[in-house]
Amino acid sequence: MRKSFKRLLQLIAILVLIVGSVAPAGWAKQREDESIIKEAVAWIEDGEVRLQIAFAKAPEESELTIVQEDWEQSRTYRKASRLSVALVPESHQSLEVALRSTSSRTDQVSRWEVQLPNTIETKDAGKLRKADWDKKAAQKDSLLEMRKLEEREEDRNPEPKEEAAKFTQLERWEKEFYQKFAPGEKPKEADIRSSRVVFEMEPNDTVKKADWLFDKQDAFGKIGKSGDVDFWKIRATENGVMNVSLRDIPNKQDYHLYVFDVNERELARSELSGEAEEIIEGVGTERREWYYVMVKGAGNSHDPHHSYRLRIDFQSVQGNVKSDEYEPNNTLANAYDMGVEQTLKANLHSLQDVDFYRFSFKRTSTLFVRLAEIPTGMDIDVQLLDEKGKLLGKSEKPRNADEEIVFNANPGTYVIKVMASRTSGFTANSYKLDVKIHTIPVIFIPGIGGSRLEVEENGSISEAWLSLGRAMTEYNDPHHRRVLSLMPVREGSVEVKPRVNGIRIFPERADEGFRAIQYLTYNTKIPTAHETSEQYDSMIKELRKKGYLQFRTIYAMPYDWRYSNAENAKHLKEKIDLALQRTGARQVHLVAHSMGGLLVRETLLSNISYQSKVNRIIYMGTPFLGSPRAYQAIKHGYDFGIPLFDAGTGKTISEYAPAVYELLPSKKYVHASSFLKKNQKANYSYNDLLRDEDLQVTYLPLLNQAIKLHDKWDNKVINVPQYSIIGQGQATLLGYFFDKATKEFVPFYDNNSGDGTVPYESANHSLKDIKKKYYVTGEHAKLPLIPQVIEQVIDLLQGKDEKQSGIRTSAVKNFDYLYYIIKSEDGTFPSVTIQKDGREMTLEPKLKEWWEDLSIEYHDKIIVVHVKDQQPLAFKWSSQQNQENPSRIIVRQFSSEDSKRYREEGREFILGPDGLVEVE
């Protein structure tokens, strides 16, 4: 019996020796470390790498770290006698396994390399997870080799004593924390609050997974790998400010710090380089609101072994805040009335307090609302509302930065709302509210011939335009022809200069240009000349009644209207800048008559930045597509709509005036309605105007320049609200029939749908930038004088676009009209006498007579008489007619009373000794 037992023991010993000699390499018993590690084994199971390590004696703490290329994970254990983990590798590269074991007597690190087979499945590596202990691990068929690595320098050289003590203390806290709370779900706030320090609990890489933070308590975390981020959350304990610090950043690492509100809006950040501590101070907080802190490594910065230290301290409001003298003003209804403009100091007596202030003004203005002197710890915002509470503008700068709103507003009542931002803390405060109102100035811009000009010659300054006394007393008006005629500086150039050397022409400067645009003449010796030459005087007076001031909020823009609008644009820019500088407003209004509208378009289309400086544009009778009157002026002469002015003088001024060429009908006009016709059914093309010598204007280089400008004006929009007032009810020249055989230009007219100078098609042209059009019965030159037009302009300047009484918002298609075209059959000047209402007038080429109820035009040797009251005229031979060899006078009558045929072709009469005889 004894022998049998003895033999059994011997057999077991032999088996143990045999098993030990043939044990797989993966079952690596570490004899040299057997006092610490009992066994270590690795294998493949269900696509994961499994690892188990057993200690001979459980250390106080152990930290297991597994590294594969850039992937690294660690787990810490306290008084554990064995470890079992699982992971999914991200590549086929070998794993490096490190195990640090710490006890009261020793601190030892063991390292292994684990080779992986190529057959194992790889994907993005996940967390290193805890696995159940497998008693049969050593018997697995898929065991992996664990090769023992040499001891490293950092394993043999511990940290200095003080640092080691600190590390040991922190690790002791960390062990206690994770022993209490890990693994498993994250603890509740009440559970974790009792811990003396707080450690991160992965995963915490999103706001929803954020770890707890507490006021004035350190928290520790690790940026374990490249790209790792840690989120923390805290509930504010005070109405006040929050100070956040990130310290103990690991050696040679660079971590950054960020703070967010409950809506994940960033409130502050600190991104100092290197190991510098990241500090954020003065973030406003509201009690019981949630805030979030994010810590992340810059670039690839990370350290899985060493913790950073994070801390938040809240500071409460100091002292009591009492309501200010403007309370109660917590609602729109009980807003404090500031009057017009004011500066005041007030406060918010709580984060929930809101202050409303009401103010009013009577003219379109630029508003400046400024909130300043906001104390540290407060973030106060300001809003601008209309009278009903609609939001118009706001300023929400961070922290205690000054807030400002700049807003261009129509007259009315407005409300300011002052309130703490959602991120504001609360502290003893007062703010300064400043409201300034700067009236938007108005600039008046006349059209061609609408600015009085002066001439300086031999040191003496005199009238250049309009000197009516000289125009009447001297045949052919040599004064105007001499000083106002131009010529190219060289052949082919579009640059022009005065034909007479030694003279200088400029807009009249008296009263800063107002004298130049209010009236065209101040001559009182000629009956009614001064009154009938009025331009902007009445409109300016009405604006002054509304509180506008000359030289301050009203400006005149006279200019030398002979030159190109492209050249005069620089002067309009200067006037805009002057008005803005003087008033302090951010925008101006532009009110333009006739060609002044083209000057506006050129200025704003060629200088896009100036569009933002303009609030509104109001056009009156602007020839957007040009006017046949310009062709008349260049080919035959034109009196500029001024009674008694010599048409030949107009031709002399116009022949080399760039602006007149820019008023010629544009290509877009001709495409819609040709102004040169062969007959009732055939038109001349625009190219004919360029090539046909009979049709050509005097100087083609200026026409080519005008074509380029109109291509821009006719097709590009201006990003400014624009309004157009269009005159109607006046017989308006539409062009000429040209007979090549007789070389005779015979004018043709509309049916009073235009304003007498600008055809309806041109004045009515618009792109999408014209917001609204208004129509009025009125003559072109008189549009700025019509009371209803003046009131409409003033309303539009105040932001009111309802039509005035006497103004229409749709065009009239049919007007009553009566006019006569008179010519001699032999091409001589038709000497004829007309009779009306007991009066008699003889039409002569040299001396002109003017009646208020007639409008008489001269087209070379063709006369056109428009009868404004549609009362028929009587005709008889003039005493100037050659009685021996009389020329037949042809009178063609056009009347709205006639049939359609006659309205288009006219009724033809022959004037003989016995009066008019109709041609059948």
C-alpha cells in the first residue's frame, strides 16, 4: 500500500515535468518574476485578443497598458490577484503589453511583445474591455507567443522622491475613486459629490457623456490618445462669473481649454502653446444653469499615463442692486419715454430684468444706439424694435464689450430693449445708454441746362449760363456761343475743352451752389423771366418747413452739364461724402431731375461702394433711354425748353458736348421704337445712325462713348430703393421722317403721352431696381415745381409711398392734343401769321414771340405749333410772303378729335391768299 502510494507520487512528478517541458510558448511562466507574476497567457477567441495575467500575490495597485502603433489603452486595478481583458486589434502589428505593479515594498514593470497572426480580423480598435477569467486558457489551440522584453530605462529610474510622492498620492486617490465607481455606469451627481477628488470616467468625448465637475474642487483626467477629448459638466452655484483653470499639463504636451453653454455655444477658450496653464476668467453665469468644459490635446498631444488637473471657481455678485429711476419699464407698453435723443445711466437689478425705452423723430434718420460702461461679469445686449415690437436690429457682442446698433430709419416711434444675455453672470452694475439721431440729408441734382454756370476771363467772373439779357438783345446770341461751345482736345479724342482759350467755366458757387439750382436766371428786367426759370426753389422751401436745413441736411449739386456724366460723377461722390461728414448720418437721399438721374446711375454703377451710402433715389422725368430732343439739338438746334432762347445757340453748345450725346436715344430705345424713319412703315437702324452721312451726328467718338455708357445704365441694377415720377400730357418729339431725295427732316410726335421733352418709353423704362412709379400731367422742365410732385417727393423721403392727390400710379393712354406742322413747299422758311382769341403772331426765323397757351418749335425751316388748350388756329399769309412768286405753304394738322387715319398721318392743308384749303 505504501509502495503503491509512493509510486503514484513519482508518476505525478514525472507528468508535471513532462507537461512543463512541452508547455506551449503562450503559457509563459515568468520564473524570474515569479514572486510577482504567477502566469501570463494570450490567445485568440471570437476574433478578439484575450490576455490573462495571474499574480503570485495581489499588489496594492496594478496598471495594465496595451499599445499597438498609435492605439493605446490602459486599465487600473486595486488589490487584484488576476487580470483578464479582451480587445480587437486595429492591425496585424504586434502588441506591446506593460504591467506596472505597485505595493508598499516594490514598484515593478513587466513588458511583453505579443505577435498576431495574419488571419485575425482587424478593424478600428475599441476600448480595452474587462473579460471573465478562463480557467482553461492554457489549453486553447489558438495560444499566442508572449516574448519577454528587456527592462527600460524609465522602469529602472523612478521619478525624484517629491514627484514620486505626489504621483503616489494622486494614484492612491485615483485607485480609491475607480475602486468605488468603476466599472459600470457613471454614478449620479449625489453619489460622486462625496468624493474628495473627481476623476474622468470614459467615455466622456461628447456633451451627453460629460463627467461631473463641482465648484472649487479639483478634477483629473487624461488625454489617452491622439484626438481624444474630455467633456465635463457643472451647474452654476451663483449668479456671477466662472473662472476655469487647466493645470498640471503633462510634460511636453499641449492641451487646450474651452467653455460652452447649455446650447453648446462656445463662450470662451484658451489655446496657449506648450505646457502653459490654460486659464479662462470672467465667464458670466446664471445660477442653476448648466455649463460644459472641454479639454483636448493640440495636434497629436496626449499622455495616457499622466493626468491634468481641472478646476472651476464661481464668484457671486457683490452687494445689492436696486431698481433705477426709469423703472417700471419691463414691458413694451410701459417703456420709458426718452423723447428725441438722450444719454442716460440705468441698471439691470436681476438677470431677468429687461429695460425698454421709447423715442421718436420726424425725419428719415440714421440711428446710433450705443450701450457702454458694462461691468466685468455682465454681458448685456441691446435690441432696436419698432413701435409694435418687431425686431429691427440687435447687438450681441461677447462679455462686457460695448454694444452698438446703427440703423437707417423712417420717421416714427422706436423702442430700445436692454437685457442680460443668456451667458451673462450677474454683478452690481450700471450701463450707459446713448441714443443719437442724425437726419439723412437730401441732395438735389438738376438736369442738362439746369445749373447756372459762370465764366472767369481775364480775372473777371460773369454769367455764362443763363444770361438771358444778352440772349435777347444780340442776334445769334454770340455770348453763349462763345463761352459755352466746346471742341475736342485732339481729333478722335472724347476729352473736350472750351473753344475759346483763356476762359474757365464752373457752376455758380454762391450759397454753396443753391443759387445755381433754385432759378436759372435772376434777371428781373425781362417780364416773368425770373419766375418762369424756377427749378428747385419751391421744393427746398417746403423741405425747410419740415425741419430740413440748407447747408446741413439739404445740399445742392450744380455741375457743368455739358461734360460727360462719367466725369461729373466724381463731383457727386464728393457731395455725398460732404453731406455724410457734416450730418454724421450714414446715408443720403438723392433727388434728381432729368439728366441728373443719369448722373446718379453713372455714379452708383461705376462706384459700387457708394450704393450703401444712399438711402433712396427719386427720379423726376429722367430720360433713362435718352431722348430725340438731343438729336434735334445736335442736328437742328434746340432752345433747351427756355422761351426766347435761340435754337441755333443750342446747336453750337451741343455739337461737342459729351452729355448731349449721352442723351441721344440708346440702342435699347431704338430697338423698341426707332426715332429715325424712312416713312410710316420703314425705319432706319441704329447702325444707320453710325454709317449714313445724312443721319450722322457731328462727332462719332462721343456717340461711341455714349453707347458704352448706356449699355451699363440701361441694363444694370442699383441696389438702392428707387422711385420714378413721370410727366405726361405734353406733345413730345419722337423723331424724324427723313427723305433722302429732299434731305428734309420732318418731325413726328406722340399723342401727348410724354412730358414734352422725354418720351414716355424712355421715362417709363425700368429694371427691377425701380420700386414704384408715379405719373403726373406736367411739362418736363416744370416737374419739380408741381405742388403734388413736391408733396410726393417729401413723402418718399419720409418712407411713405402712397400716391398724392393728383398723382397716378398708372399711365394715361389717351390725351387730347392739337398741333400743326408748317413748311414751305420750296424749302424756304414759311412766312405765316397765326390768329387765336383775337391775337395775331407772325412766325419769323429771327425774332420770336411767346404765348403761354402755345408751344412753338423750329426744326430748321419747319415750324411746329402745339396748342395747349386744343382751340383751333386761323392761318393767313404773312406780309413777309413774296407776293409776286409766292411759295405754297403746307400745314398739316394733328388732332385727337380726328379719325385714326388722320391721327397718324395728319390732315393736310394748303395755305393760300384765301386761307387754308384742305387737300383731299
